Amino acid sequence: MKLETMVKRKISNNIILYKIITVFIFLNSSISCYSQEKVVSDSILWQHDRPLKWSDFKGYPEKSPYNTIARTYSNIRIIDRYLDGRIPKYRIGSYFFTKKSWTTVKDSITLKHEQVHFDISELYARKIRKIFDSLNNNLIEDYRIYVEEASKLINKANEVNSQYDSEVYFNEIKQKEWIDSIAKELDSLKDYRYRAVNK
């Protein structure tokens, strides 16, 4: 590996806080849900055939004491919700927000690193869809149970993102392991990928 690339990699993985991926899910009935049309102007819905590009990072770099060179902002959001009888139903999307994400570099290693963070967001969106499907099948009406289950998964997603940053620090072998592992998990949950509703 070239020295310049090694230095960039070291800086990019300088601290766990280097990567702040904020994953929110709005499940409280008092908060309005986001329509896909409203979100789409400054965001990218996760798609298996649409990886991130550096041109997607349109935000302005923030000053940071941690030598941060890139930041990805992704969200798990409710696209739609409704009641089927008394059973709450949710459509969930995993989004990358272009105007809040930024970079000061253009190297492929860092971009792959960023992509895995977005993939982790989608992985946990799928896990939420799966648990919601199970709750629906068990005719669970209390939306607070959905909130609890989603919150647990959101917390776990944040833990996994931190673990990922700490493990791949200056370690290309670990980076490759994570890329393969997350891809495998996504594939195992392909039945819970996002599906658009035909109108």
C-alpha cells in the first residue's frame, strides 16, 4: 500500500467518532411520517445496485478535533404507516442524506468504508422489517411494542457501526471481512429488502 494511502486510511479511521451515522426511526404516532417524495430530493434510498459515489457527498466539511475526513449521515425512516384493522403496518426505508454527508478525500478505500456504514443501516432496516412482519403475523396491536423492538435494533446498529470502525482501523484484511460479512447478512435477509408500492 502506498504511504499516502496508508496515511489517509489511518486518519480516516483515527477514532470511532470519525464515523457518525445517525440512525433514527420515527414510530411515535404524534410525529408525521415522511413520504418518499418529500425525502428523495436530498437523499438516496438504499439499493443493492446503486452504491455510493463521492459525488453523493454534497455537504460541507465540519471542523473536528478528530481529523475527520468524511462523514456519512444515514437514517432509517418511516415512509408510510397505516392500520390494517387494528394492526399497525409500516413501510421502512434506509436513506443516505447527501447534504449532511461530506468528504475531504476521494480515495476508493474510504468510499468502501462509507458504503459499509450505509449497508449496516440497510441491514438493520431489514431486521426491523422482519420483526415488524413477525409482530403483524402475531396480530400485535400495541404500537409501543413496535417502538421497543425498533429501538433495540437501532441501538444495536449504532454498536455495530462503532465496532466496525474500531476493528478496521488501519486493517485492510478486517475491512474485507466486514464487507463480506455485511453482504452475506444482507443476502440472508433479502426477503425483507425495501419494496416500492405500485400506485
